[in-house]
Amino acid sequence: MTYNIALVKGDGIGPEIVDSAVRVLETIGARYGHSFKFKEWLAGGCAIDATGTPLPEETVEGCLTSDSVLLGAVGGPKWDGLPGNLRPEKALLGLRSAMGLYTNLRPAKLYLALKEECPLRSDIVAQGFDLMMVRELTGGIYFGERGRREGKYGPEAYDTETYSVLEIERIARAAFETARKRRRNVISIDKANVLETSRLWRETVHRVAEDYPDVTLSDMLVDNAAMQLVRRPSQFDVVLTSNMFGDILSDEASQITGSIGLLPSASLGATKRGLYEPIHGSAPDIAGMDRANPIATILSAAMMLRYAFDLSEEADAIESAVDAALNEGLRTADIVGASGIRPLGCREMTDAIITRL
Ligand code: IPM
Ligand code: MG
């Protein structure tokens, strides 16, 4: 079977890590008899430089007509001075929105081989953790009305958080369905003691929960969740969040795995076509130096095989190869810690994963 994959490499380390994932996919294709066809599209800072806009229309078209999208990262200091709607990040938000990708799955688990890299106390590390953040991705404050105006104290700015019942219902369903494939526990994050959107969130999530009597639901305030993630991460199975709360908590969750360079994500909508990307950014400080950790992007490609193409055996093979490389003590610069191990470059780590496929 032929799968058409749109590649959006983006900026900074984006091209290096996407190239790594492509090499892994090509090896899998040869091994299992699939043909992956890749086509590149511009988005982010590189698109601003080439076309004057962060998300060219043809990129949206190219992604919408592909079977799935693999993205690196966008942004960098070069474009930091631009107004909000012309920034590279706008490409990512615009693409998620144009593709209708309202569900963002961000798994975070502790690799035993990397427990030395976990900044938590050893008794907490000993309990391990394996959670799945289900983040709403096309609504909330990142997409609400915003602007500048004159206020009581002079010039002011505002951003607004809006959530409809429909948006909350569909992300809640995604979380409950995800929980059914895991440990059947959902913790829904909100700030219902202050925010009206959170009160609607809580009400709606509880109503949807009636359709999932086999899944346990509890609520947790976001400030408490930030604390519980470092206090006892093992209590979390599926973590259901709004767009902004998920953005913040997923970075926190990634750090307790040892490195943000390890965490993949899948952005899904109503169709099988999704967008797969590492949760980290473009790391301009190490761009082009062959120092990036390719694992988050390689694991994102594995998620693509699993979710977009139903190729779970192939996805398992990639995840096992990553496990094997880490278990054998192979490390990139972000995860060497104080071990004294010589870190592998992005290409070398990719080669090591490919030989373990
Ligand atoms: C992420 C990133 C993006 C987000 C930015 C770059 C727009 O932080 O994917 O977590 O906030 O969603
Ligand atoms: Mg983020």
C-alpha cells in the first residue's frame, strides 16, 4: 500500500529531526512492504522568508490532500519581532485549525533506563509513571478574540477564552475513548473555582462521562495538577485538558521523563488524517549542529503508523527499537546527564535506532 505523507520540516532543528524520522519510515517501508511517499511543504519562519507568510495556502492544500502530516518545529529568534499574526507559530495554530485537529495526544512515560535523568526523588521515580495527556487543540484562549485597546490604566491588551459545549463534548469523548484503551481513568483539569469556561467544562465532561460508566472520572484544579505531576505522577492515566492548560502541563510532564526531546504527539480530528510532531520546539541554539535528539520525532512517526494507517506492528517495532537503544545506554546530549557517556549526534542516534528495528 502507498501512503502519501506531507513533510513540514519547519525551522531550527526541524529539518534534521524530520529527516531522521523519514529514514526510519523508509526502513520500515522496505521491511514490511509499504511505500511511503514524501512531499515537502513550507511553514513557519522558512515560509515567511520564502513567501512572506507563515502558512502559505498551498501548504494547507498539500496537507489536506495528504494521508498524514509529519511536522518538525517552527519558530526562532529571527522572527520574534514580527506581529502575532505573522509569527511562525501562527503556521502551527493555523494548520491545526484548518485540518480540524481538535484532539492532541501527548503520551509521557518514564523510561526505566532514563530514571537517572528524572529530576524527582527516587521514591517517586520508583513508582514510575505512564500518562496520556489529551489536550483540546483548536479552541480556548489560543484562538479567542484578542487585541489592544485603551483601558482604565491606559493602553492594555486582552485575550479571551471561549469554549462551546460541542468543543468540550468532542474532546471529552476522545479522552474517554483513549482511557478505554488504557487504565480506564480520566482526570479532567480545570480552574472551575474561578473561570466560567472551566465550570462549563466540568459540567459537560461529567455529562459525557455518563456514556462511559466503565471509566473513572475525577476533576483536578490546574494549579493542583501542576503540583501533583511532580508529587505523584503515577496517579495519572488520561489527563484531559483545555488548550492552554495542556500546553503548560505537557511541558512539565515531559521534563519528568528526563527530556522534552523524548515526547511525541499526535493531533487528530474527525478523519484519520492527522498531524504528528514532537512536543518540543525548534531549538535554534543547536540547529544544524547534529546535536538534536531525534527520538520525539521518530516516536511521532510511530504514532502516525498506529493512528493514521493502523500499522500497529510497525509502530511497535519503532518503539521497541527506541527502547533498545536507550536500554543499551545510547544517549543524545540532552540525556547524558552526569553519566559521562559520549553523546551521539542526531544522525548517529537515528542510525542506532534503525539498526535495532
Ligand atoms: C506546542 C507549542 C505550540 C502550542 C506553540 C508553538 C504554538 O508550544 O505544541 O506545545 O502552544 O501549541
Ligand atoms: Mg507547548
